[in-house]
Amino acid sequence: MYHNLETKKVNILIIDDDTDFLEWLETGLLIDNYKVFTATTAEDGVKILKNNKIHLIILDILLPDINGFEFIKKIKTDKDTQDIIIVAVTGVYKEAELKQKGYEAGADDFLTKPFSYNFLSVKIKKLLEKMSPYIFKETKNKV
């Protein structure tokens, strides 16, 4: 089913304050032909959401300006952004506790750093397949 999505431009927003990780991830996503937006704070991420149709967010849950779980809840409870796929990531190793909090907040998936780009790429494709009827609505996000 994913091959049907390849003709549509998928917009991915990465929000992470680790600039090395941000650049690494952005490079892989660009090679895979995604349109990529980046932010190092949730505040900057919200500005991008207001001005662009985002289909998937890769979100560090430990940001300097907001608790990532609260950010997820805000996105998932807003009717204009609730269908955006969110992959939460963290480098903290309390994995079980954080995963539970992430899923309770509304994350669609949760990864612990480090992970391979190929692993993330497969996850993204599977999530896009599953959510494609919802995320490709022709409306702009209005966060």
C-alpha cells in the first residue's frame, strides 16, 4: 500500500534540541525524498505547524521549553492536528515508564535512542500506510 503514497509529498517535522541527531535524521529523510522541517524547540515546532501541512512529527520528549508529553497531548486533542502521526524519541533509558507515558499522551510510536535510520524508515512507512486516509486530508494545520 505504501507505494500509493510515494506520489504524495510527505511533510515531516523533527523537533529535537540535539542538533547532531537532528542533522543525521534530516539527512536520511531527505535522501528518502521526504520534505523535512526542523525545530530545536517546541515553540519553533508550533510555528512550523501553523504554516505548513505536517503529516508526521518526530519529537524528542525532553525539550528545553516544554514537556514532550504535554506537547503530544496538545497536538492530539486539537481537531486540526489530531491526525498527525507522532513518533516520540528519547535518549533516557527508563524505557518502559516513558513508553507508557508516551502512548498515554497519544504518541503513535516510541523509540529509544540510539536506533538505526533503517529501523526508523520502516516504522515511518508502516505508520504512513496505516494512517494515510487521515493524514492526507487537504487542510492546513491550525495549531
